[in-house]
Amino acid sequence: CSTAFANNYIPSKDWKPYSAPELLKKIYTRAEDKSIDVCLIAAMTDFAHFVETEPELFSAKTRRVNIQGGAKAREEGADPSVFLEPDDSYNCFCNEDASEFVFQRCQELGVPMTI
């Protein structure tokens, strides 16, 4: 195994990592409108922070948000204008406030969700 090959994947000594919200903003800024499909498979804390601080960018560039987890069941005949709420699946439970925020903002901003 060549170390030259491995060196292609090792960051330089002056490299600084991005925080999740910084990286999301960088990706979203460079993306075309409605070109990003988000897949949330863990706690939604960092993504909720991004959506809270950059709602216009999120809305303009996101095609769909896919959430591993679930939504609370609605009773038959329930008011369809009432927003879906996250259930108690693990990734929603990890940060309930963030999950509720992401669910609500997606619906308020008209960003489709697959749950």
C-alpha cells in the first residue's frame, strides 16, 4: 500500500474543520435552487440550527427532506391544516425541540418531507 495514495486523503496541517451549520451554509450557497435532498438519520440539532438561521436559503435550495423516524398518527377526520408532529422514534427523541422545529418549518415553508 502506497503512502502517497493515502496522503491524498489526509488534510493539510492548516486545515480547519467546519461546524455542521457552516458546512451546510457552504453547500447550500453553492447549490442550484431545489437541488438538495436532505436525509436526516440522527438527531436533528445541527440541521435545525441551520434552518433557523438560514430559512430563505433552506427553502430555496431544498427539494425534499427525508427523515428516518416517524410522525404521530392523526385521527381519522383530523384537521388537515394541523401540522404533523414527530413521534418518539430514536432520532426524533434525541432532541425533541429540534425535531419539532424541523417538522414545523418544513411544513410552514412548503418543503416536502418523506417520513
